[in-house]
Amino acid sequence: MSYCKQEGKDRIIFVTKEDHEAPSNAELVEDDPNDPYEDHGLILPSGDINWNCPCLGGMASGPCGQQFKEAFSCFHYSTEEFKGADCMQHFESMQECMQKYPELYPQEDDRTSSEEADTSPTDSLPSPSPQSTESSAAS
């Protein structure tokens, strides 16, 4: 027996095996390419930025959302030869805001990064013992 029930904002539909065997009579509606709420990726067909794109990871909302939007918009629409060169002030403003909320925008520990950069893969190799060097020279 098929039935449908509402639980809060969700609608739960149970169907039988027989319901699945019958051909669908659903009509597909053509997508509207100008619908700003559809998932079109980062850039909408109009050329505007899709602030609802999941690819932004929620950066456009939250306590620094406005600063992010200003910096990202500036970069996107920048016509400078070095793209975004005219946006430094916006990115600095965004960075200052993010530093006020370290729990939301974690920063890499500069000390750890510089230590990792100074360590080369050969530093972890064992150095040859004096005996092995002498025996190979004698051979």
C-alpha cells in the first residue's frame, strides 16, 4: 500500500513494488538558464557570481561573508594585467576579519610550516658508519 506522510519540512513517500513497475508519467520541466537559484556552478549564465554555489563552501555567509564577497567580486571583475592586483585592500580586510574568528577560519601555524619547509627528505636518512666506509674503500 502506497502512502505519503509529512514530518516537519520533509515529505516521506512509500511506494509498493507494483508502483515501481508501472511506467512513470512524470513530466520533465525544462530548466530555466536564468534561474539564479539553480545550480549553475560558480558563474551564472548572466556572468554574475553565484553566491549560492556549494563550491564556495559557505564563505559568502557568516561573519566575514561581506568581506569575502567584496574581495572575490573585485578579483572576478578585475581587468588588471596581473588579475586581482587592484584588490589587495579587499583581501586584507577579509583576512583581518577572519583573524577575529579563529574557530571559524583556522589559520595554519606559521612555525610548523617553516619547520616542514626546512626539513629535506635526506635529513631522515641514516649517515654511513665509519666501518662501512672503510670496508668499501678497502675492497
